Amino acid sequence: MVTVNAHVKSGKVAVKVLKKVTPISVCESQLMELTETVGADLAENRDQQTADYQAGTLEPQVQQAPQVAVVGTDGGRIFTRAEAGRGVHQPAWKETKIACLLSMQSEVFEVDPHPDLPGCFADPANVAKLVREIKSIRNAKPASADDGAGDGSSPTDRNLGESLILPPESAIDAASHGSEDVRRQAGPEKPKRKDWRPRRVVRTCVGSICSSDEFGPKVAAEAQRRNFFAAPRRAYLGDGSPWIWTLQQRYFPTFEAIADFVHPTTYIFEASRVVAGEGEQWALCVRWLTDCWQGRVSQVLDELRSWQALHPSPPDEKLSDSDGRAIVNTAITYLSNNASRMNYPQYRQAGLPVTSAMVESLVKEFNYRVKGTEKAWNRGSRERGCETILEVRNAVLCDDSDRLSDFILSRPGCAFYRPSTAKHANESKATAA
């Protein structure tokens, strides 16, 4: 019952599925109570693992270290309420912290195996779609104490609307046809290179609603359990948010810090539409993307700063979100802060990934279960709500084993242990104390 509830969209759907395919008849409230009980136990095990890691007593449970160890972190969001009876009391969006830990396989190359900009980034329609998706995800995240200056974020990032300067559909279509014409004139296509991208072997994950300070040791403990720190090649990917690089420096200093290539693309795309003249925006965007892909971020920054010098803004002037100067300023800030993590030719040569697509996808997998207009999860309670559903969902998304089933089958106590009995026992202990 708990496994079905962890896989499907909601408790209501889980009840229907169970009724259809099994002789089990259970009400939604009882199913959620069972899920919360198992989720609380899973969270307790996770926190014990974290405590062992912090005490220096956690031993790797995987004997052979992976060829390539990759950690990616990002934030999602979850709608919460105060635990005060029926109804949605004190509603608020909270940020979820998600980590994706991948063991991967790849080759090491003597030279950059793919110096040319991939075709998906040379397609204006595809890049425009990417920008819309990334901006909508960024704008959907709630402000939290972990957010801060230093990632290039501005109101432009948090208010989707006029600040996102996209070309009209006709311009996109024209540019797409133009790029096809260029390819035809260039002669026969080059033979395809051998795929250089790292291949996924095993994925596990960590999800929690805690702060980034609490989240870091949880991720490091899972990495230690999987023997990641002994891997010969290690990478840590992020979108550029300050809290992500703080975690990397504090808990994964020996991992290569890599800024996801897709996120700089959004800033370059918007800035190019400000800097270039009419009809030249896409050509400039492709040139800047190619420079970044080939490790020449400094050249892009030089051109942006030259434009900035010609279009200064008074210190006391507050720029609107749609002001071209604000868009260029944001792009400069982001690229400057992450330039040291954008040496993509070196990463490809070492057989490391250059995008955080795997953790972005994982966030969506968590959101599938926890987000919805009808869902408001209790916050402030360890035994109920946010943390428990994230832990149960986490258990079915890890593919190193059937983690949830293994845990339930090995869980101490009677197989028919009633959640209500456990709750009353805990309340009695608290009263006695």
C-alpha cells in the first residue's frame, strides 16, 4: 500500500489503484497514516546515517568506488500549511532540497571530444524553449533564507513577463530556416563522433525540506555510503545558486565544480537580444554560446562589459526588470561568478558531464508526487507531512535496490503494527517525560 502511494500522483489515486488491482480496501486517511509512519522511520534511518558520517564512523557500503562519481543539487518547492486541524492554515510555499548522486562510466580523452556547439544550442526555436522552461522553473521557486546575492539573480529572474525578451515566432522560424540553409551550403555533414557523454549506472537521491546547512551532511553521508570520495573522477554540478557552491566547498571540495551549461545559456540569450542590432541577435547569441562551450567565457564578458561601459546607469537609478542595462548587468554578474566553473572543454576531456539535467529531471520526479493544487503538506512536524512524503518518494526513486520494499520487509516490530498504537505510545512517553 505504501509503495503504491509513493509511486502515484496522490493518496486518492493510490486508493483507487489498490481497489482495482488488489482485494485491499483502505481509506485515504489510513493510507496516508501508514505512509507517514514508514516515512518517519526512513527519515530516522537517514538522520542516523548522517550522524555516523559527522562522527566519522560511517563506512562505505559499496566496496568498489565508481569510475565517475557525480553529485548534483537543486531546489524544488512544496506547498505547506500549519498543522492546526482541518483546512489550510497559514499557507506558504517552501523550498525542497534535492540531491542526485550518480555513479557513471565514461572515457578520458587526449583532446576535447566535442569542441563544436551541439546542434540543440544552434537551433533558435529549441534555445527559446529552453529559456522559457529554465526561467519558469527559476521563477516558480520561493524565496528562502538560502537564496542570496551572488548568483546573478535579480527581480528579472523572479518575475516572468516582459523581462523575458524572446523573438517573435516569425523570427524564430526564419532563423531556423536560415540555419538549415547554412548547413546545406556547408556541404556533406561531418561523420558522427563517438558519443563522449558519461553513461549513468546507478542513481540514488536525497530529498528534504530542511535548510541547506542541514542538507549538506545528509548528501555527504549518502556519498560516503556509496564510496564516492574514493572515485578517481568526481564532479559536482549546480545551476549557480550560492547555497549549492557553499555545499560543494564545504562537503565536496575534491569534486570538480561545474556550472550547468544550460543556465548560462539563458543569460546569454537574453543579453544578446539587448546588445545586438535588429536581425543580428541570434548570430551573436550563437557566437557567445560557442565561446562558452569552448571555454572562452572571458571574451563574452569583455564584450558585455564594453557594452555596459557605453550604457552606464547612475548609481541611484533603480532599473526596471525589462531594462536592457539590468539584463546585461545580470548576465555579467552570473558569468563572472561562475566563470571558474565553466571550463567545459576540460570537463569533456576528463569524461565529466557538463549539464545538471539529471538533477533537474529528478526534481520533477519529486514534484510529481508532492505538488498539486489540492495538496498542502503539514510543516513543523517530523512525523507528518513534508519530510515523510519526501522520504517515501525518495525511497522509490533510488535505483540501487528496491529500497522501500527492503526497508518495510526488514523493519523491526510486528508486520501488523498499527500506526495509531505507535502514535499513542509516543504521546505517553512524552507525557511521562
